[in-house]
Amino acid sequence: MSATSPSPPLPGAHRALGLLLAINLFNYIDRYVLAAVEPEIRRAFFAADDPTAMAKTGSLATAFLLTYMILAPVFGWMADRFSRWKLIGACVILWSLATAGSGFAATFALLLTTRLLVGVGEAGYGPSAPTLLSDLFPAAVRGRILSYFYMAIPVGSALGFVIGGHLAAAHGWRWAFYIVAVPGIVLGLLCFLMREPARGAADGAPPPRHKTTMQDYLALLHNRSYLLNTAAMTAMTFAIGGLSFWVPAYIFDFRKAGSLEHVNLVFGGITVVAGLLATLSGGMLGDRLQKRYGGAYFLVSGVGMFLSFPFVVAMLYTPFPAAWVLLFFAIFFLFFNTGPANAAIVNVTPAPIRATAFAVNIFFIHALGDAISPPLIGAIAGHSNLNTAFLAVASVMLVASLFWFCGMRYLAPDTARALAAEGAPAKHGPEGNDG
């Protein structure tokens, strides 16, 4: 098919991107503040010689993910039918209040409960935000646009480590949760002032001719690109989620590379620079290659993940400070897939079921990914050491790259089928070939 010039974004698209990016930033600040202060939480609630302490504090990450992944499909179904902006606003306010509650928790059980509530709030945000952007920006630039949105992952994660490490050292770990909750409430209120775009508007799709049926959702089970992408992202999330939660404790407790505040500051700086550069460059490269090769989003994702693995392994056996350099390159290649992989989800699913598609993706990548790996690393480390635990979990990165490579040939035809299902004209890229 012939390619035409890309359609412009819809009115208000960049304002929506800015607000959703800010919300996503505090989403990841909240997640990694917990990781930054984990050693202080462990010391506050458990004895120093408790061999199960690390597995229990690792369960704080699992608690958040438990409600997040279970409720994401429910909120995804709602987001396909009701106002996504109102849903996002209410859920952002809920998770911000729960974050503040984490600081007030007097017992470990109460802290666990607040992390469960944070997951409830984020379950309403995760499936909705990328689908709003897909309705505001055309497919030809979605890799880049979603890279802007998801650059909140490295930046927010880094700020979480820096803010958590600094506030824990200066005022105690509880203040880290108090401080990051306030901006989230403000951002949640702003969502109620935003206008809802028509679903599929950026694809040129007409209004839906019929209500979405169960058959529309079951079609995801036959969508090879979607299934392989979800499998790859699950393996990636298993590795990244486990490693990132324990990196501060690994470098501080196991490698003895400096104070906790210093470790969080350096690790945060490396994460923000490497992650930001990789997220943006991965999205831009994916969009550029996608114009000539329909499987480019998966190619970029698979190569990045494959290259990251040897740097992770080398970092485990290299003394600090040289290990910081290897960690930089490991993080760089880890984040290379963020924009392309999420753009692929959007492009291979019709607009009326995109929020559900993201929600199902969220369920599986967390249920089989980072809901398992943080306590698993803690359990392995409690009976062996963190080097052994990190090596075992990092090996799954190679599985992620394999899934993406296998999906390359299916991405173009599955994208074309999604556009046809919407009744939208095909406007971009070589969707008509098998790669």
C-alpha cells in the first residue's frame, strides 16, 4: 500500500501528553521511593539476623503489584466504555493518598495494606493513559510519543531513588512518602478539566458501529504480535522489576560501595541519564525503521534487551567504581524497548478494545513478572547471596529478546488487520508485508 503524509495530532494532544507524563513521573517516583528506603524499612520492622526479612520487604513490591494487576482488567473494561480522564483523576488521587498513608504506617501489616491501595489507584491509570495518547496522536509517531510518555520510567525511578535516599538520611524514611503524595493529588484534580477524545480519532476511524462484544476481546488470543509482545514484556519485567528493587540494597549492603544516600544518588543519576537517552532514542529509531520495515518495533526491542544482558553480568563481577560504567550501559539497553514495545500494543489492537488490551498486558507482565522476582531475589539472597540471585533473574532477559525476535514477522500484518477492524484507512508504513 502507498504511504501518505502523517496526520497531525488532535487539538490539545500536547497538553494531554504533558499532564499524563507528569502523572507517570510521580507514578514511578512513588514506586522507587519504596526501593530506595527498603534498607531503612527492614531495620525498622525486623531484627538484623532475621533471614526472612528481605523476602518480607520484597513482598511490599508484590503487594502493590497484586492489586494493580488483578484490577487492571476491570479498569481497562471501564476505560473502554467511560471517560478515561475522570477515571484517571479519581485513581491518581486515591494512590496519592495511599502513598501518604505508607508514611503513617505504624506496623509492617499497615504498610503492606497501604501498598495494596497504591496498586488499586494505579490499576485505573495504567490501561487508560496510553490509549488516550493513541487517540490523540497518529500511528506514524506513536513510538516517539509513547517514548516521551514512558521516559517517566527512568526519570521517575531515578528521582524516587534520589528523593528517597536524601529524605531518609535527613528526616527518616517516612518523609519520603509524605512528600511525593502532594503533587499527585494536584495532578489528579487537573484531569477533571481535560476533554475526552473520540476513540480511534487519530487513526481516522469512524464512530463504532456496534457495541464491543466478547468476540472482539477473544480476538486478542489470535493476535500473534500481541501475544509475543506480552510474553517478551513479561520476561523483561521479571528481570527489571526484581533487579531494580534490590539494586540500592545490593550496592550498599552487599558491595559496600558507599552510604545509602550516596548509592541512591549515583544510581539515580545513572538511571535518569541512561534511561532517558535510551527511551527517547529507542522510540525515535523504532519510528524511523518502521517506515521501511514492519517488524522494526520488535527488532529494536529485542536487540536492546539482548545487548543489556552481558553488561549486567559484567557489573556483578567488576569492582566499584568501574562497575558504575557497566551499570550505565546495562540500564541504557534495558530501556531501549519502552516506546517501541508499547507502540506495538496500540498499533495491533483496534481502538475500542485498546484499554482492555493494555490491562490484560499489565496483568500478565506483573503476575508472571515483577510480582514474583523481588521476593524471589530476597529469598535466594537470604540463603545464598545477591550476586547469585541477580544472575539467576537477569538470565530471563535473553528470553525476552527471543520473544521479540520471533514476533518481528507478524507485526506488520497484525497492524494492518487492527486498522481494518476499526474501519480506518491505512496511513502509514509497510503493513502489507510480512517483514
